[in-house]
Amino acid sequence: MKRWIVMTAVAWALMAGAGWCQEAPVSEATQECLDCHAIFHPGIVEGWRTGRHAAMTPQAAMAVADPARKVSSMDVPEALQGVAVGCAECHTLRPDAHADTFEHNGYNVHVVVSPDDCRTCHATEADQYTRNIMSHAYANLADNAVYQQLQRSILGTPSLEHGKLKVAAENADTKADACYYCHGTVLKVTETEVRDTDAGELEFPVIAGWPNQGVGRINLDGSKGACTACHPRHSFSMETARKPHTCKECHVGPDVPAYKVYLSSKHGNIYSSKHQEWDFAKTPWTIGKDFTAPTCAVCHVSLLANTDGEIINERTHEMKNRLSWRIFGLIYAHPQPKSPDVTIIRNKDGLPLPTDFNGGMASEFLLSVDEQDAHTRTMQATCLACHDTSWVQGHWQRYGNTIRQTNATTLTLTDIMNEAWMRGYARGLGQGESPFDEAVERKWSDAWLFYANTVRFASAMAGGGDYGVFADGRYQLSQTVAELHEWLEQRRAMENLATKP
């Protein structure tokens, strides 16, 4: 053990001599972490070293004048103010709040850092995120009985029993590897285990649901979400969060095809050819100077200014402030929900859906027209920094038309399915069954889950004409109408033949 400590110290000294140094002072506790983990986990240490947390103390960050300040908390504990935000500052913070806290080389350490830890320096952003629908992504999926039927039809394990197709419930690992990769898992300490490490035998907590960095992860201190979904460990880079590749991780489609539509748009075209010239670290982010076309963060999150320094849009981690419509149809596009907890929504049929199957809105739970207009004006403030009024108005006119037309097509498709369910050609909610597990029901759900969504994203993001037509767009949507109608007519004809004397 002594030999290992000496080797570690020598290696650390060599690393420092090779140019590894901090711009900000490091606490004694963090230095102890670095001394070991630079050997065992150099990727973690080097990643942290390149980030702002290693380069600037909270005290220095708080001294930056608005609007350039990147921390929102002005009451950071005094003990944390004068040192870099290092290993110990995050992983030993609030130890009594974390169920995964364990004794590690003389310190009470927790594995999972949560948004409630990050709020120590970023209180405004943490508060905003609690109002973000993403922070509720776990329960919004797991606690919705209708969504669970769709989930099981996709993730469950099928088997053939006596000629009948049965689908067993999906297991925890399958869920964590699929829907809950993005929605977030529930973390729970199940036991502790002793591991034989290079530093000797050490005891660690065993955490069910880990690893995960989903946006709605249920953490071991009871908080929701993971800042690392957008600001990956351990550099926690603003630049990474501002680039569209980060959003791609969960928004690539075909159900939420934002990334591929964006790259095919004129905005994505400019980004792909010019982003090397942009500054992704400035606060505020100046339109026309720091960048010349929007990324996801420009439209939905970032603090934006014009070249005179006037603020165009405030930073928001709530993210719905600039959105008037929720366009990935469930089953129809609809106004954004008022609450991030959409499990409270009930449509007129008592189902936890923002619309009924016939397109009627659960308006009590959704933004009013006036609220939608306010959100639209907020978004358009960004658009108008690069486009004239006629361009922006023309874009929104087409976008509104797309929402109406895709919803109308989805209604026609659902009318076909309603007749199929009524006649007993398929078994849906009215028969106490899943509306998603039969082949014809899959074809119906593909239409609104993939094709109508793609058309709407292409319209919303001014992106990629093919995504509005042939690439999972209007062509596939209209083809599905024709196929479902032909299927219904064939079933009617078969029924009529069967009833003839």
C-alpha cells in the first residue's frame, strides 16, 4: 500500500511537471481525490481539468457582472467560494441528503451528483428546471397507463403459446436501455459490495438504475433530473450543451426527429459549414457576432443579445417558455401543457392524454390561446433578429397550417380505427385491450408517432423539404391512410360475405 501511495505521488508530480496545473486553487479534499483518480481514472481528471469548474472559483464567478455572469447563486457557502469546483465540492456536498453516501478514504462521498447539488451555484437554473417537462420525464411515462401499453408493446418479450402471441412485461434492464435511457431511471441503493481494487479492498454502494443520465432521472436525494444530460461529465461544458449533437442523443427520431430535420435545414446547413468560426462560450450569446444561425440552444435555452448588448431573450432552463405547441402528437399536436407533470391531465374520456382519440383538447390542462401567443412572441423575438417580419409571419402561417392539416389527417386515420374497434376487427381501449399491440394498430400509431411528427418538425424548424414529403413525411402519412382504408374495406367485405345466406 505504501509503495502504491509513493508511486501515485510520483506520477502526480510528473503530471504536474508536464504542464498539468490549475488556474484556481484546489481544496485539500479535492487534491486527495485527484492524487488517486489521476492514476485510476485519467479521463475523468483530464476532462475536469479542461472545464470552467477547474479554472475559476465560485468567488471569482460571482464577481462577474451581469449579464455575463454564469452562476446565479450569490450565497454560495463561504467554504466553497475560494477553491475550484472539484471532486470533493460536488461528491461530498450534502452527504446526509444522498442515500448512496458511503465512507471512502476518510470522506463521506456520494456517487450521484444531482441538480440539488448543482443548485448550490446555479439556483435559478435548478429552479427553472423543476418546471421543465423534461424533469418529470420518468413519471410522465411510467405513471401513464396508456403510454405503458405502448411501451410494453414495443419493449416486451414476445412468445408463441398454443398459437397465440403473448408479450411478457419488459425487465428493468430493457427499460433502462430503451425509453428510460432518455426519460431517466429510478435510482435506488440495494446493497453494498466490497471490491478488490488496485488500492486494496474498498466498499461501495450498489445502485439499481445506474448508470443513467436521463433528463427525468429520480435521484438518491429525491430530486429529479440530470444536469449531465446536456452538460456531460466532467467538463460540464457550455459549448457542448449549445451544440446540436448533444440534443441529438434523444431527439434524433423517428418519433422526435429534431436533429436530422435541423441538419437538413438552412440553419443546419450554415451551422455545419460555419460553426468552427463561432464562439460557443460567450454569455450573453450575441446574435450575428458569436454565431450566425441558430442551434437548438439558441431557440430554446440561451441568453441572447444583439450587437448593441440589448437582451433579446433571457436564459431559461424551463425550455417551454418559447414553445406554444407540443408537436410530437399524442395522438394530436396540442398546446403545451401548463404543468410539467402531465400525469395530472385527463381528457373528456378520463384518460391521461392531452387530447381524446377524436382530437378534442383537454383544454383545462393546456395553454390558453393568449398564453400560446405570448410564448410565440418570445420565440419570434429570436427569429426577428435575423429575419424580417414578412419572413417570420410567413413561416408561422405555414407552421399553423401544418398543425391543422396533420391533425386532420390523424383524425381520419383514427376514424378508421374507431370503426375497426367498434366492429371487432381489432381490440382497443373500448374492449379493455391495448390500442397499440395489433399490426393494424401499429400502422395507425406509426402514422402519428412518426410521419405526422416528422412533417410538423420539418415545418417548425424550416428544415429539409424531403422530411416534409418523402422522408417519413406526407408521402408515408397519406400512404398509411390509403392502406388502412383499404384494409377496412376488405374487412367489411369479408364480414358481408360471411353473413350472406
